[in-house]
Amino acid sequence: MEEKIKQKKGTTTVGIVCKDSIVLAADKRASMGWLIANKDIEKIFQISNWLALTVAGSVSDAFSLAKLLKAELDLYRLNTGVEPTLSVAANLLGNIAFGGYKSYMPYLIQMIVGGLDDKDTFALYDVDPSGAALRNTKFTSTGSGSPMVFGVLEDSYREGMAVDEGVQLAIRCVNAAMKRDVFSGEGIDVIVIDRKGFRRIEKEKIASTIKARNNQ
């Protein structure tokens, strides 16, 4: 991840659409040039029980934008009495990013927002600093480790994957990036959003999956 002044940067995030669910994963490292500035950075934010956001880029921009999006969606829920869907969140996030882009103070981050959409389906949106929000129904990745991730996804992703398969694939993707991208590392966070809502995968399960993969 990158901070405007301290130049914290380097990230691997991945989003995968599974059968009736989505999986988001990210590494834990923030770097300052060639220095590892932080080994426990949060890069996946719960926005609601049905929505989550990943960030790659400026640390300060990421934290402030995640808080702003959550607050705006809370207001939306209070004002309308309706649970905000993925398309609502993605378009709002795009509008916020576009406002910064046009004011010459862009949010220096790439984002993936995923969850339950208004058609009762699960999907992902890529949102870039210009405010473009692009829908994905399979997979996506952001950050310095994304070239390695896309190679794994293009080879191993299949539509209609069970959520456990998606979790294992997401861990494999980030683990592969951590082996080749010097700006990604220090562990992996994985979350799932399904019909039951948001949940975080236990660290022990992630560690055992990585160990089993490395021993193959």
C-alpha cells in the first residue's frame, strides 16, 4: 500500500465469485520504498453484513474512504429503510472517487467491492481512482502482486466453484504473489460473503492450507 508522504505501497488483493458467495483475500504488508513499514495492515474492510471492500494504494486514502463509504451506506439504510446492495455501494464509491479525481486530489487507490447485488446474485466491482466502476462476475485482482494472481486465476478458476474451493484458490493466489512480489507478504486475510452474511476465515485454516500447498 502507498501513503502520499511516506510512500507505503505494495499490495495483493483478489476477489473471486463462487456459487452463491464471494471470496476476498489480501496480504498484510505495507512497505515504505524497500522498507517493510508495517506487518499487520488491514486491507479488507467490512462495509455491511453483505458488502466488503479491498484496497490497494495509499494507506490514508484507503482508511478514510472505507470509513466514508460505510457511513454513507448507513445513512442510506436509515433514510430509505432498504439494505444497500452491491450496485448502490459501487456506484456511490465511484462517485466519491470521481469527485476527488475532478478536484485534482484523487484517491490514490484501487478498490474491489464485493457482495450481494440487487438481483440476489453475488458479484464484484473494480473501482479505480478516476471513478470507473466495472462489474465482474468471475474474478479480479489489484495491487503490485496482481500479475501473478491473474496467472493463477486464468489457469484454475471455474464458474460455479464451491465456497471452500474459492477460499483455497484465493489463498493460493495471494501466496503465489507473496513468493514473487517483494511488496506483498506478512500473512493473508480471507473473508467470505454468502447467504449468511460476512465472515472471516480463521488464521489456522489459512496457515494449514498454505502449509499443505507448500509441501506438495
